[in-house]
Amino acid sequence: MAVTDAAEYAHLCEADLEELGVELEAIRRDIENSRGEQDRAYIQRAIAFQRCLDIIARLMIAGSRGGSGWALGTAALATAKSIENMELGHNICHGQWDWMNDPEIHSSKWEWDMAGVSSQWRYAHNYRHHVFTNVIGVDDDLGYGIMRVTRDQQWRSTNLLQPLRSMLLAIMFEWGIALQGWESQQKRAATRADKSALTRALVGKVARQVGKDYLIFPALSLRRWRRTLTANATANMLRNVWAYVVICCGHLGDGTQKFAPAALEDESKSEWYLRQMLGTANFRAGPVLAFLSGNLCYQIEHHLFPDLPSNRYAQIAPQVRSICGRFDLPYTTGPLVRQYLETVRTIFTLALPDRLLAKDSEGKVGYKPDSRCVERPRAFVVATRLGQRR
């Protein structure tokens, strides 16, 4: 069931809650005060690497004569697009590098290599999703309006199609994100002229993206235009699926809580921090996988500090985990494959009407405090069973 009071759910008293907020704010201040040349060099190297990889991949595709060369070039292009989308576009648009005052690497200027308009996405994602994370009926990312991901959402006959919808969304993820950003801005547009301007911006961005990947680059390949066209389409699809997998693992796996709108009433900053910790999940990754995922393998840390540089999440993670241990809070993580399979199970199970599900089913065989998919201190397990903190 959806959580209506995060502090009560976590068995935190007012003093505990205040202390939790103080400790997390201390982490924020430490990172903000230590940002400097190493961080600047990191993002500049990441941009240079991504752009070089993109050029090399396109040259490989255009010059390849065999299937292996085409496959390698396509894989390299998909990797370059994933890096641009996740480590660059997503994080830059969060304002993680605004402190540098670089006119190119700034949330207000960066336009990513996707169908959606970055300015439209920023409202839907940075505000609607990050402020109201996993709040039913408020967070537009919770099922993206086409999937039922908690029993607190009313079942409809169309939910029977959500396994198919989820697969189509994965393949066409950039288009779903583009429409979501546009629709969010449409709802808040004050006049018809404003709505028209938003539509023109989206149409213009789509035209540029389609023109670049499916007209200009294939045309530059001359007689090999079909190979280039197919490679670009495949790379975009692989990038879409990868982004979908990473994002779903962070919010739909076992152990991630959903919240009723009542949880927002008079919510303090400390309660907001707590809701982010309860509503998100990490997956285990080394440096390479972390880079390819935009460091969203640290989804808990990202939701706590969405505007801090992504290269610092690995440094922050042990501190956050230590705080979870001291306050008997869950720190949900696990291998990527297992985390994703749990989201698939949830999507497929909740496609069915409630009468066909077990009483406590949320896509799994009942939620248990000491479930292997949620790494918790033993004290939290005991306290939960007793109904109070140890």
C-alpha cells in the first residue's frame, strides 16, 4: 500500500528526522564547497570523449565493408549516444555544472541529442518527478501514464496490454520522453500562443533529429546510405532501451516505496530527503558501467542531491549508506540484472486485476523487511517486526 507518512513508516521520531536532515545537508555542503578544477576537468573530458567516440563510430559505419565492422561501429555509436543522453544531457540539464558558469555546459543552454526539447523535459523531470518522486497521481514518471506499477492505482482493462506497452516504451523511449515533456508544459501554458510555441519547438527539434540521423548522415554515405540509416536507427533503439532499463531499475524494483498525495502535506526538507531514500534504488556497478548509466546506478544519491556533480556520487554513496545504517533505514541495491527483472515482474503482475493477485502482491511474493533485494541493517529488520525503532 502507498505510504502516507514517510517518517511514521520508517519509525523516525521528530528528533531523528531533524538529525537525518542535518547529516544529509552536511554532505551537500561538503561537496558544494569542494567543487573545483577536478570536477571541471571531468565533465570536459567526458564531453570530448563522447564527441570523439561519436565521430569514430560514424566513420566506422560509413567505411565498413563487412558485417563485423558495421556491428562494431553501431555499438560504438549507441554507446556515444547513451553517454550523451545520460552522463551529459541528463546531468547537465539538472544544473550539476551550472556552478562553472560555462556558457556551453549550462542547464539553460544544453540541447541533447534526443527528440525531446531539453527545456520542456526539465520541467517534467526536474520538477514533476524529482520534487514529487513516486507520489501517485503527481509524479508523471510513475508508470508514465501507461503502466500500473502499484495496487494503489486503479486497475483498468487496458492494463492487460502493459507488458506490450512497456516493451514499446523501451524501444521508443526518447519519443515517450519528448511527448511527456511537451504535455507537461502544455498543461501549465497560460495562453494558446504559449501552447503553439511549445508545439513548434517540439516539431522543430524532431525535424532536426530526424534530419540529422535519417537524412543528412545517410546522404553523406552516398551509396552506403542504407547501412548508415540502419546503423543510426539501431543505435537510437539501443540507447532508448538502455535508458529505460536504468531508469526503471531506480524506481520500480522491489523495495522502492510509492506514496499517497497525503505524504506531501506540510512536508519538511528532512521528510523530502526521507521520501527520496525510500522511493529509489541503486544497482551495483563499476566505474565503466556507472559512466555509461550517467552514474544513475547511484539513484538514491542522485535523488537526494540531483544538482550535485554526478562524478561525486561514488564518493557520496558510502556516507549515505552509513547514515541509513545509523537510522535503521533501507538502502536498496543489487545486481543490475536482478533489479531489472524485478521491475519486469512488477509490470507483468500488475497488468492483472486485483482479484487474480495474492492479497499482498505488488508484483512480488509479498514485501518483507528482510528481503534479499533490500540491503538493510539487522536492527531495521528487528525494529520493523516489533513495530518500533530499536
